[in-house]
Amino acid sequence: MHPATSRRFDSLDDDDYPAYTMGRAAEMLGTTPAFLRALGEHRLIIPLRSEGGHRRYSRYQLRVAARARELVDQGTPIEAACRIIILEDQLEEAQRINEELRARGHQPKPSA
């Protein structure tokens, strides 16, 4: 494959590439554009904007939105669902950092 062609298709594997319009994202999630806007208002996902100002979502953002939809469908208020997901993400990152430190031989200091 020609190098320029290969670079052009790199975005197909990029989880963060903003490939989906709001309408398509809502359709894929089985929700409404208003739900996606609400996630943005609560700063859970901030879609990129096209040159024309239209919201564009990545696959990663759609997975986050799907998790929010799951929590809301279970009766969790949207504000709480967004906070839960943010905290889950922070916990996952902290656990990843701890694993890296352990792998390098660093031990956490005991609490006093």
C-alpha cells in the first residue's frame, strides 16, 4: 500500500478519531441527541466540532456514553451517572499507575 494511502486509513483504527455525527451516535446508542448534549453539559464527553460546528464523536466517547446510558436506564440520575463514570475512570488510572510502580519495584509508603 502506498504510504499516503496508509496514513489516510490510520484513522480507521483510532479510537479517538471523531468519526460519528450526533445523529449517528444517538442512533447507535439508541438514545436521543439531547442525551448526548446532556453528557457534554456534565462534561463527561466533550465532542470535537467539525468545521461547520457540528458535534463529532469518537468510538471511545460512544463507549463512555453507552456506560452512562446503562446507568441512567437503571434509574441513576444523569448527573450521578456522569460522576460515577468519572470516578471509575480515575480509579482505573490510579490502579494502572500503582501497577506500574509495583512493577518497577516501588512500594507505597504505609499510612500513619
